[in-house]
Amino acid sequence: YMAQDFENAKARNIGTSASTILTANSDDAVIGIRVANVVTQTIQVDVYISSGGNDYYLAKNVSIPQGSSMEFIDGGAKVNLLTGDAVKVESDTASSADCWLSYIDSIST
């Protein structure tokens, strides 16, 4: 039995071009993605995974009001990533979002 390796990845002031939060270097399990609005108006965010040249949206055009945050993995669900898969976040407003992503690194050997 191998101990779980809990890790985090984060980005501040995410804006109108995609920010790569995490690129998997092994079989990883994302256990939480929280995006916070850090500006004074409502923002729209996209959270997606780029894999094999395609983008797969976990959320698209989700509104986050001023002073709020949103969790994109609810109820104990997990998102499994394979090597090279990249989690990305983008906003419709410049420098408007912070993201904190929690994951388990190398969940199988």
C-alpha cells in the first residue's frame, strides 16, 4: 500500500487567455477546483481539460458574482487525469480570478 501524495496547484489573476493550472505528469486525481472572483463585477469563467489536442469542458460560461467563489468538483467526485492532460481556467475579464486546485499525485504505480 502506498501513501497518498496530496498536492495543490494554483494561479492568481487569471484573465482572458487560458491559464494552465496543472499538467498531469502521471495518473493524477483532481479532488477540488475552486475559482474565486477577485474583481468588483460578475465574471464568466470556463474550466476545462485539454487532452490529445481537444478541450473538454467541466464548466463553460459560469457566472461567479463579485465577492464569491465556486467549487467545480462537488460531492466527492473526482476527475482523473492521464499524463499530459492539462486543467485550464479562463475568464471573460482581465486579471479577475484566482484558482486553487487540489489533487492526488501518482495515484497508481
